[in-house]
Amino acid sequence: MDGKRTAIIDIGSNSIRLVVYQGPPRLPAILFNEKVLAGLGRSLAETGTIDSTAMNLAGAALQRFSALVQQMACDDVRTVATAAVRDATNGAGLISVAERLGLSVELLSGEQEAKAAGLGVLSAMPEADGIVGDLGGGSLELVRIAGGQVHEHVSFPLGVLRLGGLRGKGGFARRVERILEDAGWRSLGYGKPLYLVGGSWRSLARVDIHDRGYPLPVLHGYTMPASRIDLLSRKLPALDKPWFKAVPNLSTGRVPTLSAAADLLSAILPVLGCSGTVVSAFGLREGLLYERLSPEEAGLDPLVVAARDEGRQLGRFPEHGDLLNRWITPLFHEEPHGDSRLRHAACLLADTSWRANPEFRVELGIETALHGNWVGIDARGRAMMAAALAASLGAQAPYADPIPLLATPKDIATATSWGLAIRLAQRLSGGVAGPLHRTGVRRGANGIELIFDDGDLALSGEVVEKRLKALGAALGLQVRISQRR
């Protein structure tokens, strides 16, 4: 998919969205993303139909999206519809509208919808082990994921636009409990996280980030304990419009469903036995892409794939990041795998700031790590990558907030040593491959040794020696330069 453009039109119960992707198949970049809050499921509980206003909004959105995918020369266009279209007595009418526009609609079953949501979370978090909860306008999908696989999955008619009747009668939590219990889902997530998918729950996370003053305003990987969700469930009804307007990037169309989303989340967590929640930026659409991958492609690390693509597009030397990582690895061979992949990603991003004004390269490096559109990484990992890139670009600890708020001093010291090793390798090589192939570093009981091939000692010099000493000081080791004979 590197040169191929793939579009997914997702006809959901609350919103209709067009997303256009291009890039490596394992994790293509988003070129375009637009949604229309049509509210197809708004009248479903009362009338069993999609109301005329929602139908007209949906038709206009599909007309625009059909025209856009043609103008964007998309190679593959996939249109899917979920609960509202599936359950509404006039859902076939909307499918006919789409087909007249040249769109072939796949009407996903509840089982397919649940499986795609689970695969989407696994695409972003391959090690995820818990329950995926995908809250849409018309349905709630629950999916057990573990070991890189989707296991039990179920779909309930508990979409956020269908909860009005249930919530208005009192005893809402008990009724939700019975629904889940009758389906055999009590305690299936005991001690495991609930991975949150869907616009309403992501919007709830935005509200929590704002309410807490959390220092990293990135949704993916954000965690909310049950206590915070219970607090929001009590607090939301009393908040006014100006408060919600102050929440960055919160869609005003999501505000009316926030209380229902919080109440449902408060109700299902104790039934499932989940330990807390983790927000996933990936869901159904990404799962539809992921299920088409070969086993080899699906097994690739999403963070490394995305960082490599970023480095290839923005760096000076396409192969440089992977070579940097191989060159400095002997210095860090005992670190855990989780940290080594962060180091690898930092190496892949190390050359992406070179076009910036030299006075602002450090800021750009930090920004790229902290706020880049990465998955397969948590707040600690972003902070460590930021510290590594800052050090590689010449910054010195202590680093500015939020880095020290998101990672421990030990983590930051580790990442700083990565950055100093990257800085040494880049200065030594001039950013090209040859010198890194012919030189090496070795770490032993006696310190760090920088090794040159016969005839390459001219690549050493005052600046290289200075950076080698800085690295040694960070690691608490002596340094020396030697030459192979």
C-alpha cells in the first residue's frame, strides 16, 4: 500500500466518516479524515427507523465522500455499514442511496463489527490482553483479546443513542448488569483492562484529560481508572456549555452523549471485572485493514513501522535510522525488549528535524516524539523517545515538562544515553552509511571502546572524541579509541 490509496467509508450509527490511507501496509498514514454526525441511530429505539433528517444528512455525506474518493484517485474504496443500518427497517433505503453513488456497501453483522474492533486494537497494541469495548451510536461490541488473537465477541443493542429509555427508568446499572450476565460476560475481563473504542468514549477521555490537567493531551494509550469514570458520571450533568467549549478538540456534537457514555462505562466495568480502561485510537476501520495483512505483515511492530516511514520521508538518508540502531545496540544489549524498540524508533526519527531552523530542532524533536501520531506506545515511551531525540540534538537534562512528569529519572537517564550514542554516531559518520559499516562500539567491564578500521582513523577528531566522552560520562564508563590492524 506504499503508493496505493485506500479509502474506508464507515456508515456508523452516530457518525459517517471517510478516512483515506496511504503508506506501508502494516500502518498506513491517514491522508484525509472527515466525519459527519448524521445520527442515524437517534430514532431507532423509538421508531425502529432512521429519521428523515438523519437520512438526508447521510445522503449528502455519502455524495460528498463518493466525489472525494474519485478526486483523490483512491485505488481501493471500501464502504461498510453497522448497527443503525443493520437494524433499521428503512436501512436498505440508505444502502440504495450509496449504491446509486457507485458505492458498494458491506453490511457488517454484529459479529463482524466486534471482530474488526478487536483486530483494530491489536493492530495498535499487539500485546493487548483484556476486553475491547466499542461503543457506537447503535450498539456496544465487547471482544476478548489475548495473545494477538480475537476470542469471544458479542454485540449488544446498547449504543449511546439507544440508552435514553434504559437510563430514564431508574436502575440502569442493574439492567445493564443483567444483559451482560445473561450473555455470559460476567468477570470475563477480571483484572484486565477495558480498551475503549468509539467516538463517545474517546470524547469522555478528552474531558478527563482536561479535567485532570493531564500533561500529555494524546488519547491513544490514555488510562482512566474506575474512580475517575464514576466521578465524571456524577459531574457531567452539572457542567455547562462554556466548560465543554474549553475542552481542546472536543466535538460539540459529542457533548449530548457524554453522560450516557460515562454511565454505561460505570455500569459495565464492575460486571466485566476490568481493572481500568485504556483508550485506543484504532478500532473498526483499522481492524478492516489489519485483517487483510499477511501473517508476516501483521507481525511487524507498528511503532517501528511508522517511525521508519517518517524517517524515510523526512530524513536525509533513508537507511540511516536502522543502521544507527544496529551501530549503538552493543552499548545497550542488556536492556528489556520494550525499551529496545523505543530506542529503535528514536533512531529512526533522529534525522527528521534536520530541515528545521537550528534554534528549534530540539523543540521539533521533542514535539515529534510526544505528539506524533504513534501507536504501540504509552506516555512513558513517548517521554523516553522525546528525551532521546532532545539529547541527540544537543539538549541537556533536566528537560522541560512534560518529559519529567511522564517518566522516571532512571528512564530519562536511559533515554539520554540513547540520544548521546545517536549523537556520536551521526557526528562520526556525517549521516552516511559507510563509516558506520566500518566502525563499531563495544561495551565491556573496562568501559566503552570506539573501534576504527585500518585507514579510517581520520574520521576521529576533537568533536567525535568530545561526544564519546559525553556518552561515557552518561553511562559512568571510561572511554577509549582503538584501531583494528
